[in-house]
Amino acid sequence: MNYNIITCVLLLCSSLHVYASGPFEKNRKADFAYDVDFEMNFDNREYDPSSFSRSRTIFGARLTPAVGLKLNERSGGEHRLMFGIDVMKDFGDSPISPSLASEGNTDELSRKKENLDLFHEITVYYRYLFTKGKTDIGITAGIFPRRFMGGSYSRAFFSDSLRFYDNNIEGLLLTFARPSSYFEAGCDWMGMYGTDRRERFMIFSSGEGRLSDMFSLGYAAYLYHFAGAAHVSGVVDNALVNPFVTLDLSRRSGIQRLDFTLGWLQSMQNDRKNIGKFTFPHGGEFTAAVRNWNVGLENYLFYGTDMMPYYRSHDAAGNMYGDLLYMGEPFYKVKMNGTGGGFYDRVELYYEPKISDFMTIRASITAHFNDWAYSGLQQVVTVRFNLGKLLSGHRQDPKPKKRIRIEEWGFPGWNI
């Protein structure tokens, strides 16, 4: 099957090249388009002091090449129709010798772990970028990289593991960027109804607008529908909203970054079959970030109730909800035992040298604390390379531009 996929990619490349240079080009400019995104991630997690998440080492790499057709409008709009492959490998995750396998351990014997079977997912999407007045608009549909998102989301929404292992969105994304604001909305269809596979989808949105050089207001939100399957009944509704205000003193301080963000996390959750009524987890989150000489310190302090009250609950088939229902960092459970409010504090020290717009390297150490008790430590090194930014020839102005385009909005503390 994998040889067939490779053959299809090569045939598509050839056909698109011929098509782009054919009669179609006489009317409008059609070009062969391609892109390559690479990421290597080392994430060593030492969480033994707590039971919020297990200790492990994530060490792997991903390559997502894509080819397609690009069509430029006379008005400046751009259409792209792309096809690609998401190749992902956990280092060391290879078949073991049958003589080493214990009884029933078929997973580590599987030949699917060989190099030719590492195709994680196919990407196929249509993307339309155009400008209307002072608004840059983007429409993306299909299976496409998560890095096309540009909103700001707390780690209560999406964990570091999800961002690495679930690299693509299957659905739709709309983005709107104006000189002093940004807005996005999308839908990610995560599970199609099946015999044991639950129907799952998420509608998400984020926006931020600058009130002045120092102040901005923003929000993030999602509505997650965790439905049943043919053999598993029950539906869980999970909604989360996070309005926030940011004070940015970077320009006035003269250093690379100095900002403070105060937000409120409000959730509404209902396990319709087992509980039958809504519960309302909530809490406040304060973020402080400082960076200079490419060395930064970020502190995320959350005080509130357990944001994942059904994490250890089970469905009718006996399966724990866990990270199928909650995609944020499990530390937002605040307390493993007991009820009421509690603290979660995340402190990250990192070094991220400025190499180029198309390549980033980041090394960090992160400490986690729950209710003032030490919960664990992370050591992370990431390397990212994006060919699209290299080919665009974009040079970053050392001073922030007055106009912000879609591609220049990024996630605080992590970029995809």
C-alpha cells in the first residue's frame, strides 16, 4: 500500500507540472507548488513525584512534504490545492526480535514499525488566501497542518503531546487578520461514528485585538462533542471559554519580550448518561513572560477547580475517558485527591536563538507544581524547519510591523 502512495505522489507531481505549463497558464498564472515542514522533538518528562501524568521520553521527528497547484488571481488572491504525506517516527520504536517478546506482545513485533510503514497520515487540502480592504482572509478545507492555526490557546486547551502527535486538522479553518486584530474559527472532525469508534468533533475559535501599543483583549474557546459508537452509548459535552487581557511592555522596556496576561477559564461539561447535569469547572490564569538575549522565562499560574472532572470516569464499555475527552495538560486537574480549589504553576526557562524565519531551535527546562508541591520536570529540545517561509524570501523587520498578517501571528511559548 505504501508503494502505491509513493507512486501516486510522483504521478501527481508530474501531472501538476504538465498542467501548470499548459494552456491554463495563458489565462491565469498557474504554478507548481510545494512545501516541506520538518520537526524534531525531544521531551524528557520526569513526573515521578506526582500521578498527574506518567514519566516518559518523547523523542521523534516528523517530515510533511506536500505538492500541488498554485493559482494566483489578478487581484492578488492565491488558490492552492495540495497533496502530501505526514511521515512520523518515534526514535527507537522498531520491531524487536521474537525471542525477546513476552507472551501476547504483538505490538512490538509488528512489521508496521518498519521504515516503509511510517506514513502517519495523508494531507489533502484546498487553501484560499486573499485580501478584502484591510482584512487578510484565509480559507482552508481538508486535511491540513495544525500550524495553519494562529490563535492563542492556553495549555488547558491543547497539551504539548497533542500538538506533536496529532499534527493535522481534518475539517475547516477560517482566518481573518487586520492591522491590529486577528480572528480564527474552525472545525476538527476527530472521529467518525463506527462500531467502537466514537463520533467526536470540535468547533474552536480564537481572537485578539490590540487596544493600544500596550493593551490587547482576546479569547479562546471550543465546543467538543464526545458522542458514542454502535457498541458504546452515551454523550459528553465539553465546552471551554478563555477571555484574557494582555499588557505588553516589550517596546517600552527595550527588551525582546515583557508581557503579562490575565485570563479566566470557564468550562461547562455534562456526561449525559452517567451524570445528567452540567458541572462548571473554572479558574483564573496569570501569565508573565520576559525575554532578552534570546533567553526567556515564562510562568503560568492557575488557581481554580479541577478542569477535568471526568478524566478518570469510564464509559459503558469500561474505557476511561482520559485524554480522549480532555486534550489539555493533565496538571489542570489541580488535585489528584480531594475537591475544591487549588494551584497549578508552570515555570519554563528557555533559550531560543534567532537563526532565521524558516528555522527555529529551542531548548527549555520546565518545572510543574500543584498546590505548592513539586509535580515534575521537563527538558525539551525542538528543531523546526519550514521550506515555505524560506521560499517566500520574507525578512523579518527587527521592529514590529504596523500591519500583522496571518502568518505572523503565533502561539505564546509554542509554534506549529
